[in-house]
Amino acid sequence: MWNSDNAIFNVNGDSLDKLIKTLELAFNGKTVYGYKINEKLGIILYSYDSSSKKDITKFLIEHTPKQAAEIVFEWLKSDEASKVPCEGWDEDADHDGDNELGWRVYTEDWGHVDGDWNCLAIKPAYMWYGK
């Protein structure tokens, strides 16, 4: 997925179309092997088989980024997703405009998520619309 050791990926949006394009960019031609749910980070998508990670749920078949985006977009509407905290730039901020619940696709330091590589996280995040 990433070509450098200090990769940064952080995109937010509000539609399935944007999520599809974001995952196509992030996975760069690779397929999505599996996922796991993290109660603080959101859903984490993996582009490889990691037998050392016993908590990864393997998809029956590897998915294209578009197929994975459709699954994730539905997950974002679930009760499970609603429990993932929206903090900092993701929060439902009080300002002179409107907020709409969307999503954020991201990696943490060194392009990792939860200490692992070749994966990315997606969580609910509010989009802020000023006047």
C-alpha cells in the first residue's frame, strides 16, 4: 500500500462515492483481505494475510476496494459503529454552521494502524459545514 516508511493517510468525507475513491487510492490496486473491529479506532481493513493476527476476520473472497467500501459504508450505519468515539477533528463540534455524520479513513504514525502495516482504519467522523 505505502511506498515510504513515514506514510500519512487521512481523508474524511460523507458519501459512498467518496469512500470508494478513497479506498481505491489507498489500496492502490491491491485487494482487501480481511478486517477487524476496534472499539476506539473503527473498522480496520487489511490488504494481506497475517497469520500472526488471529483477530483478523478473513473475507470469504478478497474484495476490491469498491466492494470493501460498500460493506464499510453499511457498517458505518450500525450500532457498533455509533459507539466508536468521535474526538478532536472528528467530533460533533459546536460552531455557527451544521454538522453531518460522515467518515474518516486514516493511518496512524508510520502509516500503521494499531501497530500493524498495510492496513487502514475507517471510523465515523462529523463533517463541519460553516455558514
